[in-house]
Amino acid sequence: MAFLRELFQKNFSTFLTMGLLVAVPVLGSASVLGLLYERPTLLQGLSLGQSLLYFLVVGLTMALALTPTTFVAIVTGYYFGWSGLAGMVAAYAIAAALGYELARRLDHGKLRTVLHHFPKADAVLAELQSQSWPLIILTRLSPVLPFALMTFVLAIVGVARRRFLTASVLGMLPRSLFFYWLGTKAQDVLALLRDPDEGTLSKLVLVGLVIASLFGLYVVFNRALQRVLRRNASAT
């Protein structure tokens, strides 16, 4: 209890930011839905320069949690088709990079400083850092773990920048490709955006991704914990 109290008191701004990263995408997606409802041809027939600007803007909005990544994948697939896939991947990389830098600047290492006072928690975190490849990929794989929030969490626990960016893009690809494909096949993008998991195939894919992600994360966390416990037992 004392650990949790100190953790919260010394990292209030960090936890507040994490809460906003969960709530803001809902408001952002609702705003974009309203805009597309009023102007359904807004993203049709864009020039090369306008398309590049679009991918820069969505990279920024995803980094700031203004738009969910699944939402952006569907919209991009619908309006750009497969020719926009490379731009979508680049937008993910931009979002991950911007989110990472923002998190590091907001936290200033405060969370890690607090954890240093609690050796077991700090040791588990160090073990997770050594397994950062599967950790990052598995958090990105799940469609229910918010992109911006996971970016923030992974950045403040100290995952290396280059590894974080590479694993983030790789981990996002399976679910993003699926939702992108849904966007390319959609007859009514607004209906799809309101209910992206409609249909048996969508439900099966979503459930499969969530199960794979959660099971994989359980294995990674359990392995890290067991290594710490074995190390402590041998030290005593």
C-alpha cells in the first residue's frame, strides 16, 4: 500500500496523462466521424502533396491520442486503397517516435526513480527491458490496448528508442493490415467506423489477436518474475 501511495503521489502528472490517453481517442474519433458525415468526399482525389500532409497529420493525431490507430487504418484503407499502405506504415512510425519523445519529456525519469526504492519491482522491470522485443510486439498486437497509452508506458519504463520504433511497427502490422483491408472493402465507411467488429470474421480476428497478445504478455511477465525470484533465492 505504501508503495502504491508513493508511486501515485510522485507520479500524479504521469498517471493523469495516461488517463487522458485512454479517454481522448474516443472524443477524437467522434469528432472525425462527424466531419466525415458532413463532408464524405473530404479525402477523395487528394494530390500527392495533400496525401503526404494527411499522413503527417494522422501521425501527429495518433501520437497525441486524438485518433485511434484502428480508426485511421480503416479511413485510410477506404479512401486511399492499397496505394496508401506505405504512407499508413510511415504514419505509425511517426506516431510512435513522437509519442516516445513526448512521454520521455513529460516523465523525466520520475517513475524509474521511485521504483529504485523498491528493489523487486525494479528488478522485474529490468528483466522486462531485457525482453523488450516480445514485450513491445505483443502490446502492439492487441487491438484493445490503446496505441498512445502503450507508447507512453513503454517509453517511461525505459525501452530503448530504436528497438521500440522497430518493434512497434512490426507489432502493429497484423491488426493494422486487417483493419486496412476492411477499409478497402467497405461500402459505407461511416457504418464500419461505428462498428468495426461487425461480422463473424472480424470478431474471430479480434478475439484471436487479443488472446494471442494477453497470453504472450502473461508468459513474458511470468518469465521475468520467475527470473527475479530465482536470483533472489540464490542470493540468500
